[in-house]
Amino acid sequence: MSPKETKDLGAEEGSAVESKAAEEQPKKRSRPSARPKPKESTEAQPVAEEAADEPQPKQDAKPKAHPKRKKPEAAKEAPPQAAEEAPKAAPPEEAQPGADPISLLVDETLKQVSRPLPEMLVNQLKEKLRASQLSEDQMKEVIKETYKAYVRALVEPGEAAGTVAAQSVGEPGTQMTLRTFHYAGVRELNVTLGLPRLIEIVDARRLPSTPTMTLYLDEEHKGSLEKAKEVVARIERIAVENIAKSIEYDMVNACFIVEVDTEIAEDKALDLDFIAKAIEKLKFGKVTTEGNSIIISPETTAMDKIKRLRERILDLRLKGIKGIKRVLIQKEGDEYVLHTDGSNLSQILTIKGIDVHRVYTNNISEIAEELGIEAARNAIIREAFQVLDQQGLDVDVRHVVLVADLMTSTGRIRQIGRHGVSGEKSSVLARAAFEVTVKHLLDAASHGEEDALEGVTENVIVGQPIPLGTGIVELFMRFSSEGA
């Protein structure tokens, strides 16, 4: 037999083996729709499958292919999987171009660290990097240095944070002035600053010595002086003493004579009849008007009661908000801002023309009542830090934050004193060491109280190591019984 005939015979045997394997494949796969030839299945399969079927002629060209190899079957199954995975991977690729590259860089870099940074610090870092002209490598270096600085600033276990905070706030307090200062260059409005104000804050005084409010106006009123005066007219408290030239008691006719300043009354939009009706509501006696005067005939003639009646007439509120004695208008930037002498947060929030989102008062108790304990905590931090900063004292704000957290941790404002934080400690010895020692010891003895000695003060009293620094570690050693 010639070599050429041998070659043809081998080709025929190879094609017969392949056709037999192709007939057995549908039986194994039990899928009637499968066909060995790609041409018959091109109508039902996706376009991606046709591209994957192109290498098959090369496999058919090899006459000595092993009949058990299932390359054609694998090639036919692979394209549908690739076609299914392609649409799943598409959405992330489409979403990435719209994301902020700096935010992605910061997030990816911070994923490599063990401790997460606070959200506020991350947002500040992103804003600073957006405003900078740094390269990507430089930005990564800045992010790493920020993380290192944050870790270094954390308090270590056993750190005497409370003692350091007390020293940091208390020591600068000895350098403060005791004076009160004029507010923003206006002589009529005084604000307590320095040590007296800091004492008011930590003592949680219900009424500050000089309550003030800062009121911003809404879009309609903030750009016009006339509109601002309209708001002032609604707010400022007007009493009889503000519009009266004089008030006298006529001993002969037994009556008060109130002479009204008509110019001031007109400026405050008040007329004589309105004032007379307001005085009538006091029910002191008969009220009549004569010219620019109001005559009040009281029913009593006792001199001690006459003096009290005179004070009540002068203090009678005709219009405005209770507690707001005076309102000053100042232009700050391109808007008019109101500064008040006195505070009444609950009623100010109802006045038309006030931007309720930018109202501020230095009365911390009012803030706690109207806006909640978290707002009061922020006010304590702001007021205390502002007092220290105005005196030129550099105190880390975290010490002030610790004091504010301690004052508001129970949901109400407590003072730093025997009626507040110090007087409510669980330790008997700690309470006794602060103030009124004998009283605390007698009360504790009569109630059979126990002291767990968990704090600093009580351990100092009994002569034990304090639970701070190395004293916070309790070390136990187990000795081996061998050789004993």
C-alpha cells in the first residue's frame, strides 16, 4: 500500500472516530438543542458564541486528535458564561468616572490602616486636598501623616485625662481679669467676660449676669435697615418708663399723673388710648386721659402701697418680648444683625423675620430647655472656649469638651460642685474630700454605705496606689509547685 493511500485511510478513520464521538456527546449531555456543528446553533446562541467558535477549524485540521477530548464542548459552553459575566462587570466601570477621585484616593488609602478616622476629620481632609495642587503621591503622603498625627493624639490607657483637663482649665483661670467689657464698642451693652463668666458656666447658673442674644434675619429682612427696624419693634420690650417723661403722685387729689413723651410713643407705634387701656388691666383704680397725660386714681392712699404701685406702673410692659430690654442693629458684611440686651429664646423663635436656624443666646439653660441637652453641651464648649480665647489663653479644646461632657452626661446640666458633679459621686470619701466633710461621713454611716475605692481621691486617702498609669495594671503570678 502506498504512503498516499495510507494517509487517506488514516484520514477516513479519524473522521469516522470524530463522527462517532459527536453522536455520543448529545447522549452524555442530555441536551437535545446541542449540535456538534456551530452553523446549526448560530441562530439561538449570542453573537459572542460565534466569535468563540472560530478556533474550531484548527482543531478539526489535526487528524490525530484523541476522541475523548471535549475541547469543542468546552468551547461551546464558555461563550455564554462570558456573555453573562460581561453585563455584571459593566455597572462599576460606569459608576467610577462620576465619583470624586480625591474621595476615592482618601478612602482607598485609609482602608490600609487598622483604626478608622472620625468622619468629620476625613471630610476636612478631603476638602483640604481638593483645594491643594498636590500630586497623587504627595496626597497619599499627606493622608498617611494625618493618620499618624491622629494616632499620636489619642489618649493612652491609664492616662490621667481628668486631672490634666482640670489643670489645663484651672491654671489659666488664675490669669484672667475680673472686669466686664463693653460689647462691640457699644457703651450701652455690657457682657461679662473673663473669670466671672467662666464661673457662671461651670456653676451652671440658670440666669447669666448679662444675658445676650445674636439674631440673624431672614432673606426678606436682612438687607434693609427699615425691615430690620420692623423686626426690632416686634422684639424690643417697651414699658411705661420708656415712653414716660415723668410720673408724679398728687397728694391733694390722691392720683398718679403720667406724662407721656409723644415723640417716643409715635416712634414705638403707641398711642395714648392703648397705654391707658394697658394700665387699666392692672386694676389699680380709675384711669383717664387729659392732653398728653394719663391720670390714675388708686383706691388706696397708704404711702408704702403707693410706692409699690408706682414701681408696677413704670415696669408695665406695653409691647415686645419679656426679658429683651434693648436691641442694637449692626451691619456685619452685607446684612444687618441684631444684638439684644436680655434673652428669651422660646418667644424669639416665633417672631417673623428672624432666621431661626441662626439664633444664638449665651443663656445655656434656655438652650437646654428649647433645643435639648446636646445643643446645651455645644453651647458650654463654645462659651467656655470663647472666654479662654478672648483672654489670649491657649487651651486645647478637648479639655473643655471633657468638662462639658461631664456636666451634661446625665441628660441635664450639672454644676461642677457639691450640688452637682462632685456631690453626686458614688464614693463616700471622694464626696467628703470635696466639701462638708463631716456631713457626708455621717450620712454615709447612717445609711451603711460602702466605698469600692475605685477612684483617685479615695485611694490617696487610704494610701493605696491610684488606678492611673501603671497603677491601673493588676499583675498576678502563679508559682510552679515543682521544687517547693
